[in-house]
Amino acid sequence: MRARVLPGFTLSLGVTLLFVSLILLLPMTSLVGQLAGLSWSQYWAAITDPRLLASYRVTLLAAATASLFNALFGLLLAWVLARYAFPGKRVLDALMDLPFALPTAVAGITLATLYSRNGAIGALLAPYGIEIAYSWLGIALAMAFTSVPFVVRTVQPVLEDLPTRTDEAALTLGASNFYAFRRVIWPHIRPAVITGTGLSFARSLGEFGAVIFIAGNMPYETEVVSLMLATRLEEYDYAGAAAIASVVMLVSLLLLLAINLWQGRFYRRLHGGSFPG
Amino acid sequence: MLTTSPLRHAALAATLGLAFAGSAAQAADRTLLNASYDVSRELFADLNPQFVEQWQNDHDETVEIQMSHAGSSTQARAILQGLDADVVTFNQVTDVNVLAEQGGLIPEDWQSRLPNQSSPWYSTMAFLVREGNPHNIQSWSDLVGSDVSLIFPNPKTSGNGRYTYLAAWAATQQNNDGDEQATRDYMRQLLRNVEVFDTGGRGATNTFVERGIGDVLITFESEANGIVQQYGEDDYDVIVPPVDIMAEFPVTWVDENLDSDADRALAKAYLEFLYSEPAQRTLAENYYRVNDENVSEEFADRFPQTDMLRVNDVFGSWDNVMQTHFASGGTLDQLQRR
Amino acid sequence: MRRIGDAPATRAILITLATLLTTLFLVVPLASIFYQAFAEGLAPFWHNLSDQYTRQAIMLTLLIALVTVPVNLVFGVFLAWLVTRFSFPGRRLLQTFIDIPFAVSPVVAGLLYLLLYGRTGWLGSLLSEADVQLMFAWPGMVLVTIFVTCPFVARELIPLMQAQGSADEEAAVTLGAGGWTLFRRVTLPKIRWALVYGVILTNARAIGEYGAVAMVSGTIRGETVTLPLQVELLYQDYNTVGAFTSAALLAAIAVVTLVVKGVLEWHTQRRGKRHA
């Protein structure tokens, strides 16, 4: 540990600890309090109810689809925005942040309106037997919409920072575009793509506001975990709700921790470990 | 320069907060918060001004009635957690019982405090079908055809949905002389025919009307007629099946949330007003069935004859219903199991 | 100089594809909000906007944002300073704590606060004895919004301050600068734009938060209904135009946010180029 030359350690530690305890940790105690009322077998039964298991599957499947879509969409957009100059680029760039700025409930209602059988887009797809609203595709759509910025915004800066000579070296050696991309660019941006996709996945797991308006909420088919939690509350079963909440939280926290560690490693590799990242 | 900016923020916030808190208080001498169920907005928008005017005439005080609308159970939960509602107007007896049993906020015998078991109006379930009734839906048994798609809210999260479930069960049970296995088979098919399970009554209405999904929407008779009024009589027909369930709408004042005798008197007067003839007329105009004899005669042609079964007669009690049918692992869960 | 994907055909295909997908996926929903708000012309739009409850919802939403943003701004700066300028045991743990709001679904966040500060919670029962009502009133809605939005400023600052290192600050200290002067003169100019970006994100989310706020609101019309809640209420009132009017207002705020952010970025880039 190095000497503390800079001022403000005590002050910032004090403010931070106060805030973290009051705003972040104190509410967690109520979760623990609810869980403490359950025995292990009750807890296990509460989190392995067959209908709940089905909702885990639906949520995971939809979140995976959404983040996969975002990985591809984000990669394409990050590439176009980082590499090319064209009219309207600034608008396209700004639009990428729209899902963060738009309230999720508004997004949910709008998507349900557009993609239902009689909506502007849904009506086009209906003749081909494609139903998006009220199917698991709708859930995936809402999740994808709300987490668009993650991949774009993690990959874009990395692409922008890549020196031109990386490309040139590959191309002068006579490699094809695709081969050069795969061998030269991809290794550089892979960590960012994975980080962004992971964040998008974590966000999708907990999404409620947008999803609830477009999910059909059919048992075993289109019920998401957040809805099962709301159902437990409806039954005045706080402990059961807390049990479900704890599972979702644990998965997301582990995911975020993994991303943080991965990022740390990546960061050290890039910057030669000069700072304890 | 920089030091003034956080201060200015704080001052702005404080002013805004004061302006905000002041806006409601300056308008009226007294306020009353009514926590109600999901689909009662239009109803209370009609009823409240009448009461405000009546109170103004009798007591020379202005009253502001604040409304909070959500699912009945959501409201009960919020009140248990501290929502400061003075009166509740719910669509399910259990949700009021919870206030007595879990919170001790009202006495256990709350139903005896006002006439008709504290239910100033009642309704029943109706089928809203698309123009011309193409599937010829007349009774509960017509709903299980393989090509009929249904919309009603999730019985797990909505009182509206629970009544639909209970009505279907009770009518079928009566139809097949109490053969429970046959009733279960029927219920399983009914639930399978549902196309979207919205979490509340209005969500289901939107799915049926705005999205055009489903052949039949099952909802309260009042809501079904309200939709027809709102969206045009040419597009939909309302069908009330010959056997149906009596849906009660219990009301009570929340003793623990009323701090003074004056507040209690206001809350009580508000609920008693709901039994008065003008209020009952407004209720009937909103397609709710009422007990006032003059009014029910006057509006008799609005309400088709139907054999209304009572929850307590068919299922024992609401507590029993919740335990055996809607609790985790109960009959509803079993019926929906794959 | 040649770069990968510079062939005109590749370039054209990729740009077209990106524009098409963005239009379908992002622009169409945005446009449809405004289309539905103005579906019946300008008059109903204005009528809905001047509705008393909508106005009160706007006021409440602004109040929540006005309290939330400064609180999280101060906290974010302190946290970022702490974890990037000092090394101490538990630093990594603290950084993971700050991610909790990202890991907790907003509905759960609202529930946790309700269980703690509600009438049946241990803290809430103490408060209700003292006649303090947090839940189902604006202070509770502010609290959950602070919870949900607290990572944004810190998350913007930490990577930047980490990358910048503390050499400048250390030099200033050796020259005898005090704490406040140091921050104002040395650190602030370097992190200004990231700070503003963090504030913009915090503000956007504070205005738009739905799940957590819905849990602790009690939806009392004119009292505890924020703009996103108002959208849902109107939507369920057979008032689609009204709902989309409020939605359009929120979307307009979103668009303004994007424009401000775009201008800021452009500004930073220009500065970056000048300094380079």
C-alpha cells in the first residue's frame, strides 16, 4: 500500500460508507429478515416450484436471445459508427442511447402497440404466422430494446482506439477483409463484446417495466420471473417473494462480479498492470 | 461561484416541494383518501362530486376525495404497509379481511357495520363478444370449444380473474350435478383457451379491444357495458350467462388510519352516501346492480335475469376459496400444471 | 492508407444495414409515440397536457429528479475519489456494492424499501410512531429513485479517473494545494464531461423510473403519481391519446437528453483534438 499523499481519504470514506450502508445495505437487511423466517427445505421448495422453474427457463431463454441479438446489432453499429463517416452519423450515434433515456414502461406499451397482431409492424408479420407480442419473442424484443446501448457503448471506444497500422499490416500481407477482421480486429474487441453482452444479459434478467406489457403471462410459457415474484406478493407471501428475489439477485451479482474481474484482467493486460485495477 | 450551486438546487427543491405539498392542501378543508380497485375510475369520477357537493351543503366544508386505483390485493398490501387510506372500496371480501386479520386495522366484524354485508352494489361476470357473436357464446359451457380464444385477467393477480374462475367453476359444478372431476376437466380446458393472461382487469380490456386479441373477454358486467359505451355498440355484444356468480363490492372505513372523530364521521358519511338513492342511481347508470328498490326497478331492462350463486354458498367461505383454489399449489395451480 | 472494410461495397452494405435496423428497432417505436399522441390533432394533445393530474405528475417527477441528481452527484464524486485515489482493504468489495442496483430488479428494490420502511418493517414501525411517513409519499419515492440511480455517476467517473492516474493531484499537493482547491482546480476540469454525462444518465433514469417507484407509490392521483405511472394509469383509463401524450413528453425529455449528450461529446472530441 502506498502512502496517502492525497487529502480527503477520511471524508470520502465516511461519506461513501454512510451512503452505502443507508441506501444500499440497510434495505438488504429486510431481504435477509424475510429469508431468515424460512427453513432450508422451505427455501428450496420456494425456489424450485415447477411453474417458477418454467419461468426461469423463459427468462433465461429470452434474455439470451436478446443479448445475442444485441451482440450482433451492437457490433455492427459500433463498427459503422467507429469506422465510417457518413451523413446522419451523429443522429445514429445519439439514437443508440435512446433505450436508456426512454422510460421502460413507455417502451413496453409502445412495443406492445406496434408488434401486436393489429399493430403497424405486427400486422405485416401476422400473415407469415410470426407472432411477436404476447409470445416469448415479445419478451426477448422488450429485453433487447432496453439493453441496446451496452454492447455498442463498450465496443465503440475500443474500435476507435485501435491504431490504423493494425489494419494495414494485415491487409498488406494480402489477407481478405473477413480473414483480417477475424484474425486482427476480433481479438482486440472480443473482451469488450463479451463484457457488453454480459451486461445486456444481466440487465435483461431483471427487466420488468417493459416486459410485463408485452408478455402473454401464460403459465409455463410466457411467465417471467419478475411476474412470479409479483404473484407471490399478491398472495401476501413475502418470504416466497424474497426467496425468488434472492435467486435473481445472486445470479445477477455473480454475473456482474465475473464481468468486473474479467474487465480488471483485460485492463491490466492493456495497461501493463500499472494501477491496481 | 461553485458553492452557490448546490444551495440553489436545495432551495429549488424545497420550493418545489412546498408548492407541491401546498397544491392539494389549499384546495379543500378536508381530504379523504379512497383506495379502490382497478376498474372503478369512471364510477368514482361520477360519484365523488355528488358527495362533495352534499357535504358542502350540509357542513359548509369543502372536501377533496383523493383516489388511488390498483388491484384490490395490491391496495390491501399497500394499506398494511402504511398507505394512509381512509376508506376502502374493493371488489373482494378477502382483501378487506386481510386488513383485519393481518394488520388489525379494522374490527373483525366490519361487514356488519353497513347494510348488505357492507356491499353497496354488486355485479356479475359477463362475456363481451365481437359483433354478431360469431361463436354463439351463450353460457359457460360454450367457452371450452377448441376454436374459442378467451381473454380474462390472471386469477393469481386479479380479483376480476378470480371471480371469472369461481363463476365458471360454480356454474359448471351446478350443471353436472357436482361431479368434481368433470368440473376440473372443464376448468382445465377453459384455462387452456386463454390467449393472454393480463395482470389486471384493464390490461385485459386493452388486450381485447386495442390489440384485437381473443373472441371473448370475460369481465364484470359493468366493465363489459362500459367498454360498449366507450368503443361503440356496433362492435361488441354483452352476454350475461344464465348461471353466474354474485360479485360483491365490499366497502369499509379504516379505523386505524382515521385520527379524529371528525375524520371518522366524514369517512362513514362517504360510505353511507353510496347507499343513498342518487348514488345508487349513478351506480346503476354505470351498469352496477344495486339494492335500492326504486332504482333497480327503474333500470331493470339494463340487467338481464341470471341465477347468481354466492361464493359463501358454493365454496363455504372466502378464506376457504383462497386456501383451496388460489394459494400456491392449490387447485388453480394444479389445473394449470402440465 | 487502407483499412479493413473500406471497400465501397462493404461500406455501403454495412451502413445501410445499420441504418435500416436502427430505424426499425429504435426510430419506429419513438415515432409511433409521437404519432399516437397527435393522432387526434393538436387540441386533444394540449387538453391532455393541461390536465390537472398530468401537471401534478410532471411536478412530482421534476421534484424527484431535482433531489436525486445532486445527492447522487455528490456521492458519486466521493466514491470515485475514494476508490481511484486510495488503496485500502475492501476496495473491490465496495466497487461491487455500488453495482447492487444494477443487479437488483427495480421491483425488488421497491419491495426491499417497502419491507424496511413500511408500517410492518422494523424501521418503518419506529418512524410511524414518530408520525413520519416515508412510503406512499414523495420522500419514499425519492429514496428508491436514489437507490436505483446511484451507480451512474460513479460508473462514469471511476474508469476515467483510473485511467488518468493521480500524478497531477499529487503534484498539486506537493505544491501546497488544499483539498477543495485541489478538487476544483485540478480534478474537476479533467472529469467535467464525464460528470455531466453521469448527471444526464442519472437524470434520465430518475425521470423514467417505473418499477421501483410503482411499488412505493400507492398511486394516489395528484399526489404520488409520477409521469411514467401516469402513462400507465391513463392507458388503463381508455385514454390512449392521454397516455401517449404523457409518453410523448417523456420521449421528448429523452430526445433532449440525447441531443445534450451528443453536443457534449462533440465538444469533448473537439477539445481532445485540440489538446492532442
